[in-house]
Amino acid sequence: MAPEALGKAATFSTKAPYHRKPPPARLTPPQIPPVTLPPLRPSHAAPLRQGRLFYNNRNVAFAPYGEYWRQIRSVCVLHLLSNKRVQVALGKKYGVGSDFKEWLTEMAVLMGVVPLWEYIPWLSWTRRFDGVDERIMRVVKKINEFFEVVIQEHRVRERRESDAGGLDFMDILLDFQRENASHSPIEDDTIKAIIMDMFGAGTNTTLKALEWAMSELIRNPTTMKTLQDEVREVAGSKDEIGEQDLDKMPYLKAVLKESLRLHTPVPLLLPRESTQDTNVLGYDIASGTRVIVNAWAISRDPLLWENPEEFRPDRFLETGVDFRGVHFEFTPFGAGRRGCPGVTFAVAVDELALAKLVHKFDFGLPNGVNMEELDMNESRGMTTHKKCPFACYSYST
Ligand code: HEM
């Protein structure tokens, strides 16, 4: 199926994908003729509660589909994420010694809360007692105060080079605001919401993907050894592995893909909705029906993947399956117009971090824990976390 299918009519084929062995007989899907779905479009804004956490949906991920979303997404893609100089979000370590980190954690918790009143209107009276509104107001106020300080500091400071030696996200967005002030003014709240996106959508996901990959490698010593051999051969005695070295490390790329497949960091993609009435496999689907794609389940579907529960990076060496939204059986970064704009950035960060870790270090589990005992359970939430915190020891080779 072509990626543009998310925008136009999508045709699903029941044929097994070309790159996988046919499934065993008992798993053969029923013979259903190909179905034509109506065009899907990205859905409306996030529920009220999440919208309020992000400056009333002014961020990219929750902005309703339309002109505003198109503009701020292109600001992110063109000015923030394609800019090789951008290494840091805010230029220096803000929030050290303050409770900013705790407020961010509280925000993540509130994003995962599902108050009954949001879905069952007649229970709206419970809203007065569950305390969620108060917690939202408190966290929004604290985070806003923090951003006000950061914006003011960036505005007054004369030197435009950040501590890390380049422009940071805030510098770039403030420049953009100044340049556009006369014809299409950009509010400070929009800037704050975009920076929130970079934290919210960018950091946790990238970190968790790395954590899952390391956990799988420690549980699979043969895979770890193959990866270390590759990285050590390419990087040799170099002190620093560079992005150009990564292109010579196909196994490293396969390891990260396989980890993203098995532990899809964002299990449910952003909601879409159907644009016209239709009938799918005998079910009537009304126009405006919200469609939530479970990328996690698709990545583990035994009809699509051979031994899906096994961590086997080699499967990606044998195929050209990629995560950029072309192969719909593997969409850890989503697909279509609303697909993740940070994919290149995130993959580069994770590949580089993984390569650096296995280049100079060997790893083991503490306190005599066996590999089989390593807890791989996932916690619930918008991103898949390890239920038990991951701990390992490392020693330099
Ligand atoms: C391993 C890391 C990451 C994963 C697995 C990931 C995954 C995703 C997924 C699944 C979506 C929804 C796509 C859809 O529904 O089709 C998304 C959207 C988004 N991601 Fe990422 N992401 C990652 C890293 C990043 C980074 C580093 C940034 C930016 C610094 C970022 C920014 C965004 C934004 C702004 C959106 C919303 C796009 C829109 O609504 O137009 N992500 N991401």
C-alpha cells in the first residue's frame, strides 16, 4: 500500500508481504477480497485536558489538522529538525536546582490519566472532585513561568551562540518570530508549545527506544557480540564514532529497527478520522469515525512477522523494510502527513548512542540476575516504558 494512501483512498491487500515467509497453514488469513477504505485524515485536536497542557493545542502533535498545523509543522521541520547545528533545545542547563523535571514528570502523568468525565458526559460532575483540573492548572502555571524566564533570557542576551556552540531551538524560534512580526506574527505561547513538543515528543521516545535496545542486547549475548564485532571493526581504536561511520554498520541499524518493532515506543498512532461513510468487511463506518492505529500490535502480528515475539535483528538484513512510513506493517514513527518529523534526528541519536556504548564497553546484569530474569514487561501509557527500571553494569574493554 502506498504511503499517500492516508490522504487518498487506501487499498488493503490480503496477500502476505513479499519479504516474509508464508505463515504456517493454521495462520493463513481468511480469503477476503481487497478492501477500499475512504480517505483518512488526521483527526481533531487532542482531548480538552491534553490540549490545555499544550497551550490550547498550539503544539504540532495536538494542533487540529489545518493551516495552523501546516505552518508550525513546517517551522519545526525546516528550522529545527533539519538544522545540523541544533544539538540542544534551550542552550544551557535550565531548571538545575529547580523542580522543573518534577513538573515535566507530572505533565507526563497527566497526559496518561483518563478521567471518566472526558468520555462519559453524564459523569461530568465527578470532575469537581477528582482533582485533575487543579493539577493541570498548577503544572501549566509552573511550566509557563519557566518558559517566560527562558524567553526573557534569550531576548536580552547579546551573545547568540549557546553554551554548546550553536543556536538552540529557542534562538531559532525567536529569530523566526522577529522575521515574521510584520506579516504573520507568532505568539510566545506558540513558541512555548513547540518547545514543549520537542521535550514531550522527542526526549522520552528517543531515550526509551535506546533503553529497550540495550535490554534486548543484554538478554541476547550472541546478538550483542555480533553488534560489538561490527562496531569495533568499523570504529577500531577511534575515540569518537561519527555519523559517517554509521553508514558502514548495517547490523547496528537492524538492531535498532528490531527493537523498535518489538517495543514500539508510541504504541498508538495519532488519531485519524474517516472522511466519508463506508463499509469495511461488512461493517458500516460513518464519516467522522475516529480511527486509532495500533502500531504495536501490527508490529507483532504473526500474520505479518515470522516468530514475532523473538528479538531477531537479522530479519531486517534480509529485507528493505524501513520505518519511514512506506511499509505499513512497521510504523514506529507513524506514516502519512502526520508522521513523525523527528525520525531522522531520533534515529541518528539512538544509533550513535548505541554504537558508542557497545564500542568501548561490555555489559552485564547486577547482583547475579540471570538474563532470563530480566524484566521486559511494559508499563501502560502513551509511550512504552519498562515496568521495572533497567539496571546493568558496564566495564570498559
Ligand atoms: C524514537 C523516537 C521517536 C519515536 C518512536 C516517535 C514516534 C512518533 C509517532 C508514532 C508519532 C505519530 C505519527 C503518526 O500518527 O503517524 C510522532 C509524532 C510526532 N513526533 Fe515523534 N517520535 C520520536 C522522536 C521524535 C523527536 C526526536 C521529535 C522532535 C524533536 C519528535 C516530534 C514529533 C512531533 C512534533 C510529532 C507530531 C507530528 C504531527 O502531528 O504532525 N518525535 N512521533
